[in-house]
Amino acid sequence: MTAADGARPVTLILPRLDALVERMAALEARLADPIAPHELAALMKERGRIAPVVALVLERRRLQQEIHDADVLAADAAFAALASETRVRAEGLLPQLETELVARFLDEEDACPEGVILEVRAGTGGEEAALFAAELVRMYTRFCERRGLAVELLDESGRAMGGVREAVLSVGGKGAWKLLRFESGGHRVQRVPATEAQGRLHTSAATVAVLPEADDAAIVVSDGDLRIEAFRASGPGGQNVNKTSTAIRVTHIPTGLSVSCQDEKSQSRNRERALKILRARLLDQEEQRLHAARATARKVLIGSGDRSERIRTYNVPQDRVTDHRIGASFHALPAIMDGHLEDIFAALSASETAERLKRLAAGNT
């Protein structure tokens, strides 16, 4: 490996890439033999998962071989021009291929869930904070719909004058976690409210939590550990409101976690939604306990809702969104609030990839 090779991020993961190629060869050999249906399904799934990475590794090896062969061919004056052309072409293709290879490898290493629970809560700032929380809900909904992800409002409370105190969304589809995983934390908005007669700038806050959606196998909740209470829904909702007890509160007795749902007119549907949210929160809690080095406690993750705790600031007068984790600012705020988050997410992803490669270089996972 040359000094130039050592400067390239892909070289930090070459041993792991070589191991994936060996694993693919082992899978192909095993699949060539008679095999039980259940084992066949598992091996086919693994092969399908690592195949895109292995294909890029093999293509990288092919380009490197082309460069090597061109260097050998260049020794013959009759083929020097052809060798130079071949080398330039292969070297031109390598950087983009290696960038894609690193991204694919890191994606393959991540055990990304298919769905997430996204929670938005108004923080400091009163009615203005509730309005901001509602705008964040719309922003994420628009972004997910544009990306072809299924979005379902599981629960919403405190809506008044267009604002919302708390909303819980379910986002399903391939890539949901990868796209939204950076959003947990405090968000704040700086603007002049419509009700501000003096034209003074106000700062309001909201918190966002993005939790992997747990399936029944991942988190088993015993009925004996649950306390389920029915109560009458409040707020808009038609004839059922305050007449029938359709709202549901589910409490997980061992942890004290409690979830309420009242959006549906059906008690059973509200119960189903409450359990879905509860399982996601329990999974998040368990993963934090097992992987303390990777994630802090949930309260720290999302912040307290105070104006000073933030990962991102939306400054309306300056038409600017600043992500404080990477120190980057983005303009065209109306488009961002309409769900055009691609540039922000791309910058965050690039920063995370760089940090992960640094840890790999230092011998850490």
C-alpha cells in the first residue's frame, strides 16, 4: 500500500472488506449443497445483504489490477500511450467507487430497523412553541411522503390555534431510520410572532425523539406487567368525546413508562397504538442500558425543551437553519420547513461517516 493509499478512507476498512468477500465465497459454497429450507432462507438473506458491498470490492480490485497491468505495459514504448490512457481512466473511476464502497459498508454494518417512532413535543415558549412543534410535524411528514415512506399519526394532544403540545408519528419503509436518526434533540426557532406588537424577536423550542420501532419479537411485554385504563377523550373528536371512554392509557408497571392515545374513536385501536409506542420506548430504554457508550439516557438524548439545549436553530428573519453539531448553516428556510431536508441530512451523514472512519483508524468500532 502506498502513502497515497493510506490517506484514502477505504483503506481503513480493507480487512473487513476482505472478510466480506471470503464470507460471500463461503455462502456460495454452502448454497451449492443440499440445504434445509429454513437455513436456505437465512443464507439467501445474508447473501443479498452483503452482495452490493462485495460487488464494489471486486470492482475496486479489478480497477487496481488494470492500473498495475498498465504500469507493466508502459515499459514497452509501443504500448505506452495505451497504458497511460488505461491508467488515467481507472484512476478516475476509483475515488467515486471507493466513496460508494465506504458508504455501503457502513450501511451494511448498521442493523437499521424498517420503521421508527418519531415524537415531537413543544418546549419553552408557550403557544409559539406549540406552533413550532406543529410545523416540525408537518416538515417531517412532508419529507417522508416525498421519500415514499409511510407516515401515520399515532397520537396528538394539546392542539389549539394551530399548535400542538405533543405528536407521535409512525414512519415505515426502507431507510426510515437511516434518514431520520439525526433528528433527536432540541430544536429552536427564532422569529417575530404574529401576536408580537413591538416586533421583538422571540425564541421558542421543541424536542424531537426518534426511536427504532420495536416488533413483537424484539420486545415481549407481558399482560401482567401492564395497567390499562380507559378514559374519556378530550378536545375535538365528534360525538364520542366526553360521552364514551375510548381513550386508552397503558402503563408498563416495572418501568413506570406510560402512554396515552385518544385519536381513534375505537378503544381497541387506541390500545393498539399505545402499545406500539410503548414497545418502541421500551426498546429504546433497553438499548440505552446495553449500549451506554453509544447512547445516553433518553432525557439527555432529546433535551429538556429549554431554549439553551438545541441541536438546530431555525432563524426566520435571516432565512437560515443552523445545525450546531456540525457548525453548518443552510438557507431557503421555507423550503426546509416544507420538508426539503436532503442537504441537511447529507451533511450530517458525511460528518458521521468521517467520525466513524476516524474511530476505525484508531482501532475502535
